[in-house]
Amino acid sequence: MERRQLFKTLGLGAAAALLPDELRSSPPETDLKITSVRVVKVRPKRPVPRYEPAPGSWSTGRVEVANPVSIYPEYKPMRSLFMPDPGGVSSFWVEIGTNKGLTGLGQGGPGGGPIIAGHLTKLLLGKNALNIERIWDLLWRATMYYGRKGVVPNALSGIDLALWDIAGKAWGLPVYRLLGGETKPRIPSYCTGNDIEQHVEFGYTKLKLALPHGPADGREGIRKNVALVKRAREAVGKDGIVAMDCWMALTERYTIELCEAFEPYRVYWMEECLPPDDYEGFGRLREQIKSTRIVTGEHVYTRYGFRQLLRTNGAEIWQPDIHWCGGLTEIRRIGALAAAYDIPVIPHGGGQRDAIHYVMATPNSPWAEMFMPAPGGPDEVYERYEQDNNLTRGPEGIYTRPSDEPGFGWDVEVV
């Protein structure tokens, strides 16, 4: 096959000219037909020891966090009271196999697995796995009549990521190289969670806290929220970052009152204060609140949802989740739309080992979100956390990088 026609077949166009000489002279097999699609379970190739977290650890999840269901007292104490039981409506992994033996793994969001098994598999079998844009468009159009948000984009995300994993392996390159390479030598990171002292001791200078109390707790809840923010500000110092995750739990009035109370502590952003579809409400908050940044996007789906967010001027920073918004193919479109308006994109869960490739390759994606293992474990747990996430330290605290292995560099195996 003529080289120009080969690159056209792969869909890489002129960008292929930027590949190393050895890859351009020895291109991969292009006839990668999809032969299998399986929703699977995976496990780490190198598991870390299990342990009981230290008493009082926030990361155990057995604590109150403000949420949309907090208005009902019986579900208020913890999220697990209303969220699906293990093995129910959960996130998933999908493995896509090809006729040349290359396989790809992708993660998708809650409820997406049955969509793949019950519908999308028949649309994938026999297709060229490297025609990623065409496959995305086909699956989107084929499901448009029953799911443009939620479980269908969750399913599509997993498939899309598995295809990008195959593409990286086909070319022998990490995915971020396929996307255009590095835009930064390493990625500044922030840590989410309320184990504040552990995160600061580890080296994080940027923290995001989970808001414990919402409107159902009244003025007393505001005082407790302020106490948490004050504790974080004292821990990171005057130059550190303190941000808040409100997880769809608040009202406009409560958000305004809370931001006024937080003002002395210079909260960097207030995340997802309102229900995700209340685009107009987010726009009104941005008009009224000047002491912090109003941000959202974790539960906004596809470029069409972010176009609506743009129309209402609803967020200063966009936060799509690569496992929910439509995968790598769609988050790139979202990021391009944001770049046209100088809006930073800081993905939800952006430090995960697939999303981090997007962050590395995207100029307007400045930070990655990280989560630490709970306190109380053996040293090996935290040493492996550092190794597995390619962590380093510098002026902005903790930095991360993607794997340089082909594809996403998953360090997991199918069970």
C-alpha cells in the first residue's frame, strides 16, 4: 500500500509525518478487524497489600458527604446508603480483540456494560479497530434514540478508550504521542479527599475537599464546612490551593452564602454546586460570585452538553470525565471547544492512567486530579502509589506523567 494511502486509512493524516522515521518506514498492520468484544473484570498485575485504614480516615467513605439525596434523613449519613450495591449498576472494563492478536482495554461508566453486551457488540464485530472516529459516530447515531446522556455515553466511552489502546499498541506508541506529544514535561496534580494532613505530608500543595454539609444542615452546616476549609488552609499555607467539591448538593442561595463564608480562606473553586443540567443556574452563580471560580462538568455528557454550558457561561473551568463524556475521542472535541474560548479543561479523575494521556497532550489542560490510598497502610502501599503514577516533586508539589508503554500502558490483567 502506498504510504499516503496508508496514513489516510489510519485516519492520522499529516500528523503521521511527525512520527519517528522507523515507524514511518515500518507502519503497523492496518487491517485490524474487531473479532471479539467482552465486558471483563481486571486485577492489578502487581497487587498491593490489603489493610484496614486508620481510624477516622476520610477515605474509607464511611462519612457524611453532601449529595443530592441529603434532603432525606435516612440516606444522609453516607453515600453508600443510596448508591448501587457492589456488582449492581457499576463501572466496567471492556476488552476488544482483533484478528491480529492485538487487544485493547477501556474503562466505562456506571451501567454501560449491558449496553455493550446487548447492543453495541454487533455493530463492532468485523469493523477496522483503527477507524476510531467512524466507529464513534456509528455508535452515537445508533443509540441516539434512547440514550444521549448517562449509561450510553458511559458505554461508548469504554469502547472508545479500548480502541485508542489498540491504536497505541499498533503503532508501538503511548497514546499521548498519537495525540501530538507532550505539551508539558510533567503535570502538576491536586489531591481529592479530606485526609488533609496525610495529603500535605505526602507533598501535595493543591487540595480538593469533599463538602460535608449541605442545605439540610442550615447555618450549623455552614459553620462546619468553614471549619474544614480553615483546617485545609492552615495545612497548605497561604500559597497553597484549596478547592471544594459540592457534588450536585446545593441550591443557588446556599452556594452564595457558603462562598461568602469561605471568602477569608481563598477557596480556588466551587465544583458542581447545582444539579448538572441546571446550566442557567450555573450561569447565574458566575454572575453573582466573584470570590471564587464556579466550575463543573463531571456529569455533563458529550460536546453537546458542554456547548450548552458555554451558552450560559456556566463554568470558568470544564471538568469532563473521560469514562463518561464519550471517551478520548469526545473529550478532545470538548477540549477544542473550550480552547476556542480560553477555558481550561481539568478532567474529573484526570490522573487516572488513561485520562492522563489526554492531559499531557492538551495545552489547555493544566492539572491532574489524584486520589491517595487511605492512611494506615504499610510503606509499600504509598511507595507503589508513587511508582505506579510516575510521581515526582517540585515547586507545585506533586507531579505526574503518563506511561510510556504502548497504548495506555495498563498494568492490569483480565481475570
